[in-house]
Amino acid sequence: MALEFISTIGPWNKISLYTDSLSVLEALNTFRTRKQEILAIKSDILEMSKEKSITLHWIPAHTGIQGNEAADSYAKKATTRPNIEKIPKKSFKQLKNAISNVQIQIWQERWASSTTENVRHTEKLIPAVSIHTKKFSHFIVQFLSGHALIDICIDDIHGRVYADTVATRSIVGESMFNLLRERGIDSQKMEITMALADGSRTTMESYTAQVSIDIEGRTVPIDMLALPKAKGN
């Protein structure tokens, strides 16, 4: 604002500007800055220096200097006015943040309103979108992507469960599934017909059962699917 006022005055050729903002003076005194507001001030000073001699001075704040105290007083009075007479220009960083916030808001609305099955599953685990990278263990990454390999052990039988966590299904071996059934897990028998690569078809007996597994402290319901043996082509 002071530079804008200087540009309107006529006969004065020597101008001294006083400020209690040491950080601004230091920023103006360095070539290593990308702040748009500082670059704009430098540009204005350079242009005005073609016709006027402009000198910047630093004065300490809140030390009783009459001119500085008067400037602070007027600045505080201006904040109480109902209407803003002059709206300062937004910096590049402020504009970038404003645009980013709008984009995130639109992203969040689309994320919350999407009807895609994969999105609906993941949205339950990550309800809020963010531009910051979320760091998960590889177990959580596999779980969220819908392709989890989970090692489980019951008594002396070890098994690896392939879990389609988006559809909340998993496939287990026959021995593991039989042991789960012995433990009292309710299961239902069904037949699955599969098309093979050579064009033939095969029918398989299968069993399904719903269990809950613990993934890093999170209890997840999974429909286990066992494919023991093929009945024939």
C-alpha cells in the first residue's frame, strides 16, 4: 500500500519507508525467494527507482516510536470497519491452497457418493480423502487392494488364505477347511461349474463358511470358499 501511495505523489524524489517487519526486509535483501508477494514488491521498487530514490528502514516494534505506534493504531481501527476498502492481492501460495481445497472437497464428495463396489469397500476403511500419502503395512495394502494372502495356523495345520477382501471371500485348502468345520463352523455345500482353457467344463464340490479374521487388530468377516476336489469333466 505504501508503494502504491508513492506512485501517486509527484514532486518528491527521495522516499524513506519504515517498517517493523525485519523478516520482510531480509526477504527483499535476498535473491533466493520464490514468494510471489516478495517478488511483486521487488518489481515495484525496481520500477519506481527509475524516477525516485527509495530507501527502506527497519524500526523495532512496540518500543514507543510515535510514528510506528500511530501506524499500528490506524491498522487496528481499520479492522473494526464493516466494509473492506481495499482487498489485498492473494499470493500464489494462497491461490494454490484455495484451489487445492476446492479440489479435495469435490474429490471427497465423489468418494462418498460413488457406487462402485471397490470404492464402497475401501471407503469404510478410509472415509476421508487426502493428498498426503497414507503409510500402511503390506498387510493393510493387500487388504485394501482386495488381494490378501493371510497365513493362518490351527493346531498343527498351517494354511495360506487367499482373500478377495473386496468381495469378502477367501479360498482355503481342503485340510484347513475340514479342520474349521471340526471346530464347529457352520458350512454350506454347493457345486461350482468352471470353464477350462481348452473349452471343457468341470464341476467342483465346494463349501462355504463365514468366519472372522483379525488383521492388525481389525476384525474382518470373511466368507471362506473351499474347493476340495473336481467331480469330473
